[in-house]
Amino acid sequence: MAVVKQLDIQDCRQWVMRKLDERGAKPFDFVQTVPAYDPSQTFSNPFRTGHCRNPQTESLLQFLELPYLLDGENVANTPSQSTKQLNPTDALDDDDDVDELEEHADSDDEE
């Protein structure tokens, strides 16, 4: 069974405050993530493949030194546009994700 390290919320808040002091409290630079809605455009494909990452989310996670786990690809320096196809059965199989997280936590404890 994996041992989960409990983090003190106050320690976490102080760490974030130190990071903000180092970088400055200015909000992240915002960029357009998808084209703005244009009612004059013809109907676009609602079944667009792939996952479009939000640059603001990526920037925040990088600032907090956290991996991007929202699209299932935990690879450093991955491109902003994922080409991974969605498989309907993948959404139903959450057990593997829990096992992977436990294995990752176990390997971190060994180091």
C-alpha cells in the first residue's frame, strides 16, 4: 500500500507566497486559446480531435512546479497541441490511473 505524504496547508501557502515574491504578483500573461466565435463562419466540426491545452493552465502549473496531468500525458516539454485520439473506453478505466499514481509515489519515496 502506498504511503501518501500529508502536506501542511500553511507550508504550501508560504511556499506559493515565496514563489510570488520571487516572480512578482503580476498575473500571468494571457493569450488567446481558441479562435473567437464568429457568427458569420459556417458550422465547424464539433468533433475536433485532440486536446487543446490552455496556455494559462500550463503557465500556472509550471509556476507551481506541477506536472500537466489533465490530458493523460505526463511528459516534460510536451507540445501545446496533443494529437492523442480520445478512446471512449479510456474514460471508464480510472483504476489504472490510481495504480500509476501509487507507483509514482512509491518510486519517489525510494529516491
